Amino acid sequence: MPHNTNTNGNGLTQKEMLLMVLEGQDKLNERIDSLHEKVNAKISRQELAGWVVVVGTLSALSTQM
């Protein structure tokens, strides 16, 4: 039985396999972008602490007047 060098063990050509890998990479990149947007949309603990300090400072200044 001759072995076709243009296909791998599952009958796909190298080009077909490469296209599948690239498609999978595109899906991963989309998922990473989606997660990145979610992370950036949330306020961090440092930002929250900063705002608490600002509001507390303004509150203290306003009560001194």
C-alpha cells in the first residue's frame, strides 16, 4: 500500500492541517480579546482604594470648612 506523502495519518493535507490550526488560533485570539475587555471593564482594587481616599479627603476638607 503506497503512502501518500501529501497527507498525514488522518488523511488531511499539510495545508488543511495548517488551516485548521490557524482557525483555532483565531478562535483563541478572539477569546483572549473578550477576556481582556472584561478585565479592563472592572475597577481594580487600587482604583477603588484611590477613589475611597479621594472621597474621604474631600469629605474631611468639607467638614473643616
